[in-house]
Amino acid sequence: MTRVLFYLPVVTPWWFSNIIVPLIRAACRGGEVHVLVPPLWSSTGITAFQLGDCEDLEEVNWHILDRGDHPDLRFSGMAQPYLLDLVNQIDPDICLCRSADIETPALFPGVVRYIMEGAAPPFATGYHSVYLAHTLFDHGLMPDLSAEDKAWLDTAFAPAWAEKKGEVARMEREEFLAETGLPADKMLIGMPLEYEHEEIFFDQHNPFANNVELIDALAGAFDDDTILAVTQHPLNEGRVSDADLQQAVERHGGKVRRIRQIGERGQATTLLTRHADGMIVGNSKSFAGCAFLGAPTLRISKFATGAWMQAYTSLAPFMTALRSGDARAPAEADARRWFAFHVANNLIEALDPTLDMARIADHVRNPLNPGRWEVGLKRYLVGDTPPVPSLAAPEKRGSLCHV
């Protein structure tokens, strides 16, 4: 029986109830399950309410990390030797982490993967779609594929690609510029902002401390003939103060513009990506929109980007290439193939009632498995996952302990 450890120092209560618990239930179908999770702090962790939803999971071994220093786990567990001692005692075969700390899990026994959102806009996925990543924000990676596998992905995904291309907002550039008040005689660089909230500890890996610091650095490097146009992250709307952002926009005297919502949620970013001369992204999922629309992209990140994206990694060569008119951009065929690979090979639907420990282990141990593509793509295209059935009278072999 595969022994799996869920290590969850930065899980939010919503994520725990809606995504992690279904994964725990799936892992119980054939696995020995251990869960390490702290109590609520800074909108991460869980309360007795979340545990109440798991009363029937009597076979799960719960380890509540409620020592006085548990807030530190959101940043690093390296200073908590008890944590490594506990994990070594559990000795898992597989560790599934919702953690912003990548140093500590690297010391865990077993194979370590990070539970990450599966969304790849503009292709819609369910809120319960995840994938098991080697690290936090390596974006767009794709292994070497055989000619046969490439042909299968290209053919199978072509209808979905064509349909999505037809759905993309068709507002032309002149209309977009008029709608947003942007000038037509300046170079336009777009940048979707990152999510900023107390529950976000992943930002410790960003090269800049926050969105405003990033805006200041970029605007200070731009010539007067360039405008940086930013769109707010949807989850920042109404949850994060706009005061600092507005001050940053005003501070740069027209070199920075904020693009407000246009039409449906996310449409402003899609239109900006389509009409900008180039795009700048960080660790958010916005890279996928740049790939879909073939935008020249600068990625400011410590993590890897798929070579097919042809993304720039520093500002000066990016701007030089844009000015000369020969900036690199992802080819449509490569982008289509990556989207196909992602939804067919990578995605896990946490609410899929057929999901079990064997399938989870396959995703962990076989990052590339064409054998799951047909079912994976069909599941994505159907987009309808029935509720997970209740577990049938499990053997009572779990425990709850406080660490």
C-alpha cells in the first residue's frame, strides 16, 4: 500500500475543503494517508470546522502542527527539526505539498510534488482541477515527445483550439485604445499584476517585494515613448487596497496606466495581451494567455519557462527586439501542443469519483504517460465531474495527534 503524506502549511480553508479533502478521499482508495496541517493563521491552515467535514475519514492519520511557532511553517520549516523528525517517522512514499517553502520538502523522504492550480487561461478548467508539479512555478514545460505523440495531441486538440480562438474577444486595436484611453503612437507593454493578499506566501519567491515595487523598477527603465499598461488581478479587486497602486500610476506621470475591467472578467487582460507590443509576466498563470495569443513575452521569475515560449529573461534585450520588430514569440503550433499536453497529461480532477491512489501515484511517478491522454482529454472536454461518492465503511486505522 502506497503511503502518502499531504503537507499543507499554506493551504487556505477553502482550498482544503474543496480541493484537498477530495484528493485525500481519493488517496484513501488504496493508500495509507497522513496529513500534516497547521491551525488557521493569516488565512491559511484549518479550523475544527474543516476537520468536521472529515469525520468519516477515520482511516486518515491527522497531524495538527499547532506548536507556538507554527506560523513560521508558511515561510520555512528548516528551523523546526521536529517536523523533519516526524516526516522521517512517517516515511512516506509520496509527499503532496501545498507549501510555499521548497527547501524543507526537498529533505523529505519519498517523491515530492506540489499541488498547483491546473488552470491555463483562456481554456477554462474546473475549480477542482490541479496538477502535481515538481516545483512551484516552472511554467510551460513539456518533455520530448515522439512524432506519434505530437501528431496525436495536435489532432485531438485541434477542434478545442479552433473553438477557443473563435471565442476570443475581437475588439480591434483602435477600439481598444479608444476604450482604455491609451495613445496609438507609443510602444505598449502589458503586465497583469500578481495576487497580493495575506494568504499569499508564494510571493516570497518573486524577484520584487510587491506589484508597486515592480512597477517602479520597470517604469524607471522605460523611455518616454513607452507605456506600461497594467491590469489588476481579479482576486485583488475588493480585497486589496488600491491606494498604493494608484499612487504608483500617478507617480510615473503617464508612463504607467491601469486598465480597468472591460466586459467579462479577464477580458481586459486578454485584450491587452492581444494588442500590446509585448507582455511582461511573473509567476501567475497569465503566461498561458501570452502563449495562446502569440505575444512576445518577458518573464520576470526565478523559475523555468518552457523553451517553446521563447520568453525573454531580461528587460534590455526584450525592448531592443521589440523596437527592431523581430522579437521572439511562441509559435501557435507549439502553444497548441502545450495546451493539449497540459489538459490531457497533467490535469487531475479532484472530484473525479474514479480517482484513486493508483492514479495519483501514476501522475507522480510518470510525469509523461500517453496512456492517460485519451481519458484525460475527454474528461476535460466534457467538463462535468459528478460528486464523489461516500467511502464505504473504511477500516478504522487512522489517528489524530497534535505535534
